Amino acid sequence: MKKEFVLILVVCIPLLSLGQNKDSLKAIRKSRPTYVKVGTGLDFGAFKDAATSPLVYRGLNLDINLGKIKMDTSFESEMDYKYLLGAYIGHGGYQNSASFVNTLFVSYSQLRQVQVPWSNRWNLKVGGAINVTGNIRFNADLGNNNLGYELFGNLLGSAQLKRDLSRKKEKVLHIWFIKYHLKPKSRNLALRLNAGIVNTNLRNGYAYTGQSQVINNFKPFDGYHFNTFTGMRFGSKLIYTKFLKNKNAIRWTYQFDAYSSGGNVNAFGMSHNTLSFALLFNTK
Amino acid sequence: MISAMKSLIYSLLTLLALSACEPSFIVGKDDNNTDPYKNFDYLWQECKDRYSYFELKGVDWDAIKSQYRSKLFNDIRADSAFKVMGAMLDELKDGHVNLTSNFNISFYPIEELGPENIRWRTIKDYYLPKDFYISGPFVHDFIANKQIGYLRFSSYTGAISNSNLDFALSRYQNTKGIILDIRQNGGGAVSDVFNLLSRFIDKKTLLFYSRLKEGPGTNDFSQPEAAWLEPHKGVKYTGKVVVLTDRGTFSAGSFTCLGIKAIPNMILMGDTTGGGLGLPNGGQLPNGWTYRFSVTQSLTLDLDNSYEMGVPPDIVAYFDWNDLTKDEVLERAMDEIL
């Protein structure tokens, strides 16, 4: 528990703007470029809910994501809403089952720059993220357990290394007799890693099914338990951002995210590999 | 410096590549398997850990394992393995226990514990008018010279609406009694139980208790939770109600009868019900077949769980199959009301 507390502090300290003058902070904050993100993509997911099946279900999802990003050299924050809708198949030895899954992710991250000595084209930021993920799963083959739903809340430590790939000056390429003019471009490639520090979840109890419907007092989370400091979550993101002349940007992201409930009984685990494309509209 | 940078990049890309997969240590191992022993053991263990009525049924589950596992062999056909596992589950003598595959469903024939206690054609031909009413799931009309309202309710579809019951109960408001016929009603949506019974009470009533399996031990249960019922605010019938049952009255039908035991103006008549008072939970085997079994116990007001074996009637009555022009159970109910 003590170890976790120290880790929480390590994550949270960058979120607080300690040691900076209030006025200068305000000015920086005001001038910081802000973007509204609208994106879509494809996701390959896998999950196993050991309470109802020993099989891993795998499937394809449609990804829709919206967000608000504030970023400059010294700071980056992102409020992200991501919705996945897909069908998963569990391949049993003799027969298969389908599970239709809706997943909603809400996350907020803040990263602050840490000076790196080796180059000004590299930018290292560290910080933290809060992620809340909810699944609603429907599998008609599971009878009274056909509807599964769970919530995961994670506080994550986060680090991002960004490489500036911009072309500052126009470049001319000569290929045989053809002359190419490569115009200046602003773009970067970032790799972000997240690791769960505090992992919580709201999961079914031992019997999986609750009895509230039988006693005429229906509760949607009947028999659920809120579990803290259990399970794990980690993920990574490879983000390529290209800035346009009109100050907007386009972004390609490959994201990996995996989380589990922990515990030996009724364990749940899920992973996602998402490739998405987003438009970033500059609002400031 | 450049080589250090390259190393860093390669390290990060390696890390990314490693994470960009389906990590079994997080998601879990895919236990997809057709091995008959593995599937048998998985099913046996799930039942052992979660089934709620071992003690009441007096089943020695370890002995059952030895008895049925020995019938398996490595190259056994899927159909035969299914039969072995289905037979093992039948030892629980519970209509809420099934093994389901694409080619078969195992079941325990609960209605065969007693005779079929209704012949619908007899009721249509000799008791109901030809133009009887159908209001949602209820077939109904006056019988016995309009002194009694008869309601046949054959399935808990979850479709009982207020308008169905308002119409039927308003119609029979001035009768001497109502006969609610749930013989051979195999159950369905438990919400219908409360919608139905709320029409026959005039004050908040404690119907029964339920407790949930909360651990692998035979007696690892939650504290009993009470099932209370508030009276319906609209049309009600608080006169005498006789409810007809038989062994085919199962699951939600048995829940109805368990609740009726706590309602003074309602009488159970016919044969003991088929039971099914445990809420079934579903799961899947490594080979893809699915199963279900009870994970709760329903208890009477004095915390007795034995009605799982069937809710007994207050008045025993049987249909006589030698005379198909007469329904003895219905006749006895009419006598009780008149």
C-alpha cells in the first residue's frame, strides 16, 4: 500500500504546476495550441471472461473517437472519448459463440516536459493518466448470463518520447532530370507508454448472476464488487501527427491497450490493438 | 550519441512490438479444447463450486464423477461424450440444469415426476364458451354460470401488461372467485410472477426469501434476502383465488406458487409443482458447448429450501384420464369457490 501511495505521488506531482509563477503560467496556458480531435479506426480486440467461459473471444471493432488536445513543447494534455462497437467469436473445439461488445473509454492524461540532454529534436514528457473503461457484452449462448458488463478505473503512469520530423527549409531533390521541391513541413512521431499504478474494477461476484430480479428488487449491479489494487493495465501508442498550413493537423495512431481484473475466480482480461485516423481542428 | 539514440529507438520499438499482441498473461490463456476428460472435469468442477442444491438433493458429487468419468475414453465421439456429461448432470434431478450443443440439449424431465394434470381440449369443449377471450398471455372467460372467472396462463413470456390484467380482472370483479390455471406452465420471466401476484394482495406482503451461492463450499451462501411485494395500485382482485398446478408447473410457475403460500386468499390445488426454484446461471465448456445450473436457493418464510423439489398443493386433485369430458381438478376448484 505504501509503495502504491508513493507511485501515486510520482504520477500526480507532474499534474500540479509546482514552482511556477501564476501569471506566467496563465499566459502560457492561454497561448497553448488547442485541438479538437475527431477520429475513426479499426480495432482488433480479445477478451476472456473466466466466469462464463474458458475461451478467448477475438473480434473486430469499429472505433469512433473524440477528444480535446492541448499541446506545446512543455506540456500536453488530452481528454479522450473512445467508443468501440464490435463482434467477437469464441472458437470452442466443437462449436463457436458470438459476443457483441460495446466498449467506452474515457481518459484524461497530462504530460510535462523533462529536459533531455542529447538533442533539441527529441522531447520527453512524463505524467499520468486516468482511464475509465466500461464494457457491455451480449452472448445469447450464455442463458441468464447473456449480458456481461464491467467497469475498470485505472490511474496510470505515462511517458512519451517525441521526435520532431519537421522539414524546416525547402529541399530540392534531383532524380535524373526531374527536380522535386520538398516543401517545409511540420510533423512529429511520438511513442507513449502507459502502465497502471492503481487498478480498480467493478466486477460480478462469485455466482456472476445476481438474485435481485428473483426478490423483486432489480439492481443493475447486483452482486458486483468494487475491487481496488487488483489486476493490471498497460498500453502503448505510436502517434504520427502532421500539421497543415491552416494550423489543423492530421494524426495516425496505433494504440495497444490491455487490462485485467486480477483475482483467481471470475478473472476478466481484455486487449485492444487499434489503428485510427483523426483530424485535429485547431481552436486556439 | 547517435548510436545511443538508435539503441533507444530500437528498444522502444521492441517494447512496442512486444506489447502489440494479445498478452496471455493479461487476457488469459485460450483453453479451447475437445479432450473429453478436460471438458468433463471442467463441467464437474463448475457444478461442484457453484451449484446450489447439492445438500438438499443428497447427491454425492465425487461419487458421480467416478461413475461417469469412467465411461469416457480418448477417441469418444462428441455425441457420446455429450450423453455421458448430460447423464451426469441429470443426477442433480433439476429442470434448471442443461447441457447444450449444436446437436442436442440434455434435460431432466421434471414433468414426468407426476401425471399430466390437464387436458386443454376438455376445458375448451366442456367449460369455456366457444368465443373465449384472449388477453395477451391469458385465455379467459366466465364458467359455472358466470359465478367464476377462469384464467388460463400457460407461459411466463414477460409479456403480462397492465391492460391485459386490468381487462380480465375488471370483468370478473363481481364473481365468487377466480381460477388461475398454471398447470403445465414451464415458466419464463420471473418479473411476470410479481406483476401477477401484485393483483391479488391488498397490503405489502413478504413472499419468500432467496440466497445466493457465494463460494465453493456446499453451504457458502449469502444471507437470505426477502422478496417483498407491494399491491398493484390499479385493478385488483382480493376475493378467493384457486391456482391449479401440476408437475409441469415449473420455474417461474413454482416461484408463483411459493409466493402464493404467503397470500391468505389464494389456494394451491392439483399436484406438486416441478420445482426449479434456483436461478440458473450459464457458462461454456472448452469445446464450446454451454451449460446452466442453479446458483440460488429459494426459501419459505420459515427459511426452508425443500420446495425446490416441488411446491405442494394445499388441496391435492388429479385429472382422471378415463373420463375426458370432465376436468376433476377444475371441478374441485369450482366446488371450493362455490
